[in-house]
Amino acid sequence: MTMLTGPPLAPVPPPPPRETGPWPVVAAVATGVWIVLVTVPGQVTGWLVDQVALVIGADRPVAAWPVVAVGTVLLAGAPALALALAPRSPALRATGRAWTAAVVALGATTLLRTVPPVHHEAYLAALAVTAAVLALVAARLGRPPVVVDAAPEGRFGSVSLLAIAAGLAVLLPWAWVGALGGALETLLAALAAAALGALAGALLGAGFWAAFGPGPVRLVLVGGLVAGVALTPLAAGAGQSGVQLPALVLLPPLGFVLAALEAAARHAGRPAGPAPVRRLVGLALLGPLAFTDPEEISLLLSATRDMPFWVAVGTGVAFTVAVLLAVGYGVLLARSRARAPRRGPAALAAAALLAAVAVVYVVPGRPGLYGERLLVVLREQADLTGLPAGTPGRAGRDVRATEVYRRLVATADRTQVDLRRTLAGMRLNPTPYYLVNAIETDGGPAVRAWLSSRPEVARVLVSQRLRPLPALAPQARGDAPAPAGPAWNVSLIGADRVWSDLGVTGSGVVVGSSDSGVDGRHPALAGGFRGGDDSWYDPWEGRRAPADRGGHGTHTLGSAVGRDGVGVAPGASWVGCVNLERNMGSPARYLDCLQFMLAPFPEGGNPLTDGRPSRAPDVLTNSWGCPPVEGCDPGALRPATAALTAAGILVVAAAGNTGPSCGSINDAPAPYPDVLTVGAVDRQRRVTEFSSRGPAPDGRAKPDLVAPGAAVLSAMPGGGYATLDGTSMATPQVAGVVALMWSANPALVGDLERTRAILRDTAQPVTQPADACGGPQDVSGAGLVDAYAAVRAARSVATG
């Protein structure tokens, strides 16, 4: 193997005399610490503001990131600029210039976070363009304080190859813990990473390193530290809200790696130039930019071993690799002062690490593309007016459900045929829906723009798709025993008296649950499963038997129909569908389950041709909501609930846990007028602090009712029990009360108007909080559901 050779290192002019006294150095150290103290907390605070708004259901604070951008530029940029202008030392001037440029770049890239996270491709494209423009400006305007006579090494010299090897080493953990998005998303992430690398190369070029003198120790220690501080603002702007957090951890240590590479290049007889910086920083940033989804780096997923956990693991491993590289490259340099690094071993190291990244990505990683899909909502929706009244009870309900299904499918087939054919011809994998006349399809911003321009299309939503994890989180379990008698919440609403005094347990009624799944083997639920080939559907994982990894669905269904004293209607049957995976959903997955509830179909069947409306459950419990971060807009599911209501299927939905703010019932389907929306109270009949309040966005009073939702004991996967809080826990109890009512009087099945009226008229007053919003009806609706009074009233309808 030959050693890379080149012209002898040109003499570097001696720097001008330094300022006397230690104060310029002290000022530089203080400025560097100040920049880090302003940048890091500012980014963490901005992310937390985004997350808190998401958790409480508030509108995304779009102005937060511009405030962070301006504040950071003013607070960190001013002292950096003063450092660049004031001292006579070339090293201090180079330090100030690099830090000032990095802070200004951070201000520009931070402003891009006003783009909603759901439009990730648009953000990445804007980031790539902005970083490229900033790199071009920095390269044109930047003037090194020390003239460098020697030309930089070749594009793939030994030092550049060592930089590539280091970048691949930092990228390696992300190939293990992460997963790529769509093809366009991945390409844009690569372009953005390359542009940010170019920007780093413009800020930390040969002129920057030359200012720290010829001595390798001073170059590595001082120059590396200065470079690490400069990379901190650059990392802070690298990615949508959440993605910049791992970049903030792993990029600064690479400053020492870059300094060691520059020192190694000087041994080769010429400065390294910007190429090693571009390659190392670009590859390091490719990991979080391409292999993570910013919408999944969320507090909503932090309770389990989900994406935030694995991002933290990837960040920790990448940081460790970066530190080891800084130490290893420094030691290697110290042991080889007399000779430059060889090109052959450097190329071999880069090739080996490239192969390692490929193997890790394919074997323990998750190869493939996991981009978002699009939900194309068509303008024409089915006309469901003039439906046959039918006879009272389930027979009449089945007639209406069958006609609703027929009209919905006919409308979808007639209006979608051309668009389905076109999308299939473009290999975009269209999936038709009928409950909302819509098509889910692959596609990025260009396809979305094209679809939006078509006359038959009303709007195009982003249908989220979760990226797979390295390992699934352990199944949620409960460690509490079954209650000795009826749970407190069951007794509070009088359901146990319905069983004992009225002899009604819900038999003959079917409850449908759309949630995270159901543990079908739980002793409280196993006996109530309706069975057959059309009582369970899992559009996420395709599991053939009822199962639940998260536990939420098992708990909620247990409160509706569970035995052992936890369920309101233990004699009712149930069917289930999985619309939540890892506590996240999408418009298409919610539609999958709602369609299944209108017209169940056998395993592997086609919802548009194999649906069985006569097998539809009677009442649906829905302890979920579809916020904008999952792709829904306010009207996304409105045709779906309207169709279910027209079919005589009662939709019960949770109000949400974003209280006590007024007007916090926002996420579909809770605000819809045909949905029975449920808030939460505690043991003392007080409305809980977390229970969302009305009015709905259209001014309608919401919620409709409240039920116990604090410390509710119910079933959990694995056979145990646990107490949970939320309007999610209150909602299934109201569905269970409806099951008791319809079991007591089967003639009420499908009579939604009279059922609602009975529930309202028999509800009990609750303790109202001081913040009454628009009035008590926007906090607790008609009041606390009363199972005993409601069932007695329902039974009297049959005799009156």
C-alpha cells in the first residue's frame, strides 16, 4: 500500500501578537458556554411546548419556533459577533465568526418548523434548500483570518476516507434502531443531510483550522472544542421538532474528530479542506433525519418501549461512538506524528463500515420503505335519505343497515372507478373505502397536489403509517386481582342493581369495540366473544384471534361487558377490531374498523363485497380520537358516523382528556352531533380535571353524558386487572348501559333517538367545577348516566 503524498506543507504565516492578559480567552470560553446554554434549553423547551400542546389537545403553537429562533439569534449571536469583531487574535476571530454564522444558520432553519410535522417531505425539502443556500453564502462571504497557501487534499484522500468511516460508524446505530420513511422522504432526508454537511464544511473550512496554529495538540484540543460549539447550533436546526434532540447530543463530539482529521491532513502535506467536514457531518445527520419520524418522537408514545425509547438508545450508542472516535483518532494521531495516514487502510475501514451498515440494516434492522399514505376523500358522498323505517328492534335495524351498506358501496364503485384505475396504473396501491367515499394510496407531495386538483376530489389527507420498531414493547399487564364484588364505578351508576333487581345483564346485545385490541382469553372476556369468522379484524398486524399488546382495548371493553364485577353488561357479547397500534392511528385505520362494525366480513374478505350488515354489532364503544397529528381534519370521519347512525348503530365516543380547557372536545369523532359523547367523573361525582369540555367547534353542547372515569378497575392482558383514568374508561360504561337497556327492551334496538332521550332524562346531577365553560351542559352534559333508572325507563316503553 502506498502512502498518500503531496507537496510539502506551505509555511503558515505566524499569527499577529496576541492580546495581553487572559481576558479575551475568558470571554471566548464564556461565550461558548453561553451559546450552548441558550441553544440546548431553547430547543428542548420548544419541543416540550409542541408536545404539551399535543397532549392537551390544543392547537399547535406555530409561533413558538419563530420566538425560539429570534431569541436564540439575539441572545447567542450578539456575544459571538462581538467576539468575532473585538479581539486581535486570529484564533478568537475565527472562533467568533464560526459561532456567529452557526447561530444565524440556526435561526433560519428553526423558522422552517412552522411547517406542520404531518408534511414532513415539504419540511425536508425546505431544509435542504435553506441549508444549501446558507452554505453557498457562507462559502462566498467567509474570509479566513489566516491565508492558507497549500491546496486541500483530493476529494477521496486518506483523510476524507477516514471522515467517511467515522460518519458511517455514527450512522450504524440508526440502521439498527430506525426505519426509513417513503422513497421521496428518504431522498429528501439525504439531500438535507448533505446540505447541512456542506454548511458545516463552509463554516469549518481550512481557513478556520489554520487559525489555531500548526501545533497538533492545540489544534485538536482548542480547535476541536470550538468546532464542537459551532456544531451545536447547526445540530439544533437539523430536523423537525424532536429530530434535533439526538443531533444535539451526537454532533458536538465530532468537532474533536474533525480537528484530529485536520491535524492528520497536515501530516500529509496539505490541509483537509471542507470535504471531510461535509462527509462526516452529513453522514452523522443522515441517521436521525432519515431513520426517525418526528411525529413518533412524542410524549404520547413515551409510556412504553416505543420510538422515543429506541431514539434514546440510538442516540446513546451514536454518542458513545462519536466520543470513542474523538479519542481514537486523537490517539492515532499522537502515535503517528511522523507519518500521514495511508489511503489503503482508510479506504478499507470505510468499505468495512459501509458493509456493516448494510448488514445491520438488512439483518437486525427493518429494511424497506415505510412512508405515509394519502387518504383521498371524494366530493360525492352517498345519499342516505329516505331509508326504510322497518319494524322495531333488530329486524328493522338490519333492514336499514343492509340498505345503507348497499348505497355506500354503490356510490364508491360508481365514483371511484376511474381514479382507482389511474392510481393502480401508476402503481400507487390504491385501497378503496365506502363508509367515507375515499381511497387510500401511496404518494408524496406531488401526487397529493395532483389529486387535489382533480374535480372529483374534495381533499387529500395524510394517512399516517408507523415505522416498525427493533423490538415490540412488552405486553401491558395488570397486577391487581379481580374485585370481590361489583367495582365501585359499576355500583355508582347502579348497574349491579340492574342485575340483581331487574334480572338484566345485557344478554342478546352485541357491543363492538374499536381500540388497541382485546385479550380474547381473559377470564372476564373470553365467554362473551361472539365468535364466528366475522367477529374480529386486525388491519394493522393481521392477527387472526383477538389479542391486545397495549392493554387499552382490553380495559375499555372489560368496563363495557366484562365479567367478575368489572363490566356494566356482563351478559352481552362483543366483537373487536384493532384501530390503534402503539397508541397511534390514522384516518384509514379508523375507517377500517368502522366499516367492519357496519358490515362485518370474514377473514381475508373484501369489505366492499363480503360485508354482512345483519351481523353488525348494536352499539359501538370508541375510546379514541383522531387528531391532526394522525392526519384527520375536523370532518374526516363525519360521513362514517352519519352512516352508522342511519343504519341504527349507536356510536359512543370519549370526549377526550384535554380538560379543563373549555372548547377542548375537538378530535373526531367526539364533536359530531350523531355521536354520544362521554366525559368523566370521580367517586364523588365530580367532573374530573382531565375530562374535555365543550362546546364543540360548531357551538353544540358537548359532552352528552358523564360516567366514572377515575381509578376505574378493569381487565388487562394476561388475566390480571388494573386501574386506569380517562374518558376512555367512562365511555364503555355508557355503551354497557345501552346494552342493558336494549336487552331489557329489544324493541329499542336501533331506536337511537328514543335511547338518547331516556339516557338524558334519567341522568343524575353531578358536582360542577367552578369553570363552567358555556354552562353545565358543556362540562357534564345531561349528567351522570344512571343504569338502573335508564333500564327501568326502557322497560316501561314496552308496556306503555
